[in-house]
Amino acid sequence: MLFAKLYILQPQIKQTFEPELLAILHFIYRLTVLESGATYGAQLQNLKYRNEKQHWGGLQSITKDSPLTTFQKFAYIAMTVGGQYIWIRISRLVIAQGWSELSEDDPRNIFWKVLQKVENIYKTVSLLNFLIFLYDGKYSTLTDRILSIRLVYARRIMNRQVSFEFLNRQLVWHAFTEFLLFIMPLINLRKLKNLLKRKLLPESYFRSNLLDFLPTHICAICHENQSASNASAVISSKVHNPYETNCGHKYCYFCIKTKLLQEGGTWQCLRCGAEVKEIKRLLEKLVEEEEENDRTNKGKQPAR
């Protein structure tokens, strides 16, 4: 949210000072470790850090948890906040100046290769630490293992009142949204809308909206799609590549084919209201119209 506000005010601030802003936010978040020995999120989960060095060997059975030392607290903040900030800044510097594209003997290129190896080693060791954590449940991160600090229950015995009302409501809404995402692509909303209109509205409504008054050379679908304020609606609505429906009316191939696909194979004719199921191309009429247009154009040519 903070980055969004800064981006609105000055987009360059986010790009330039993003590492510093993240470091400040992480530092504020980690300050709770100095005061209570646990992060805010850990406290919400009834967890706290303890000094695992005081529980090694024969001291593991001690019921009282040893608090973190001052060194462990400050070292934890320095490693989680300062270490991440330094790594981001160095990586940005190397990428911005293109050290990876320099010659093999250049010290900067060698430094870039060392960074890559260090990063790969860190990722590998982190993965191994995570696998060990899944096995024994002690150190969740490398920082915890290096500093010998471990998350344990702050209060081992608690009386909890568990309410499943919120959980049940979330499960119901999740299942409902998943069902909608599955079923919506299978429903033809346009066809359903037209079906409801035919069932609920009277026939007089459809008769009043029929476009049988249009000339035959005008595509009723094109005319319907045109804006009412468009003065050239009739001119731009002429039939192109005409196809005839089973009710005998003429439409553009693209228009009528699109309607049939949208409606699921059947469609109500805009001129007569009949159910359109089949279309065929007007080959003979198309040839006649072309010949008539040729004769008209020849008649309009000026005499020499």
C-alpha cells in the first residue's frame, strides 16, 4: 500500500528507494523481537523465540524457556534486515552496470560470478535446512540455526474456544465460487436471455420491434447494431456476401453466422420473427446483382 501511494505521487521514488523503504518496514516489524522476543506474527500464533543454547544436552528437559540474549536479538535484526538490504543493493548495482557482460579477466566480472555462486550455495543450504526442519521441527530458517534461536509455544497450556462459523462460511463461499467458475463457461447467457424474453414478454413486444420495413438490400443485423444517431446507418448496413435464411430473408454471412453461433444453432429472425435454423448462399442472386451493377456503372460512364 505504501508503494502504491508513492507511485501515484512520484513513480521514480518507488524504483529508486524501494530497498531502503523495504528495509525500514522490515526493521519496524522486527523491533518487536527486542521487546518481547518474538515477531508480531509469531505472537498471534502463540509462539516466541528461545535461546536454544541453554537447552542443549542435559538441559533439554528444562520447562522454563531461556530468553534471547541481547546479542541474539540485535544479530537477528541485522541479519534479516541489513543482510537482505545489502544483498539487494549489490545485485542492483551489478545488474545496472552490466558487470556480467564484461571480459572474463575483469575483476568486476569475477565478482559477479562469485555472487552467482554464493546465491546458489545459499539457496541449496536453505533447502537442506528446510528439509531438516521438516524432520525435527527446530530451526525454520538459516538465521535461526546460525543464532541458535527456536520458535516455541509462549504458553504451552491454553483454553481455546474454537468457532467454526467463520470457517464454514468461507468454505461455503469458496465452493460456491468454484462452482460458478466451472458452470459459467457452459451457459450461453445470450441464448438464455432471449429464451426468457420470449417466455415472459408478450408477442406484441416482438412484433413492434421487427425490422420488416427495411429494404431487402439492407442487413437487419447490421442496422440493429448501428447507433441510432448514425446518419449513415442505412448506407453502412448494406448486405455483404449475402446468405438467405430458411424463412427467406437475406443477411450478411458474418452477421447471421455469428448470431447462430452465439444463440447455439437457432436464432429469431429480425424481419419476421421466425426461428432461423439453416442458411444458404445466394449464388444466383449474387451474380444477377453483380451484372446489374455492371450495367448501371456502364450507363453512368460519360460519352466520348
